[in-house]
Amino acid sequence: MSIKPLADRVVAKKDAATTTTASGILLGEAKEKSTTATIESVGPDVKTVKKGDRILYREYSATDIKYDGTDYLIIKEEDILATL
């Protein structure tokens, strides 16, 4: 990957949105967006996560970008809520 985040930011790929619940109920399109992603690269000041980690992030804090036909997110480290 040639996207190199600066400072305390990470580049991540969104995980696919869930279409069914654990009990098999189909979810409609009104379901909230996925707020989990997998980290693709990290900036030099990131201390708590690393490439390959799955994360939970604040839904409206990420910047969506498209690079070489793939959708990515750029997220500040402070907006990452947890690792999964």
C-alpha cells in the first residue's frame, strides 16, 4: 500500500456490513453503517494499534477516501474506541 498516514493517524479498510443477526434475522438497509475496520497502515506517532488489528471507531470521525478503486478510511488514533 502506498498510502502513508501522518502523525497519529491510521489507514483502514471497512469491514463488510452484517446482513443477518446471530439468530438469522435478515437486516434491512436501514441498519447503521459498520463501525469496524482492519488497519492497513499506521502513522509514526501511533502507539496503541498496529497493522492488521481490527478496530471499533467512532462512526462520523473517519475520513472516507478512494484509492486505486478501493475504499479506505483515515482515522485519528484518539477516535479508535477498541480493538477486536
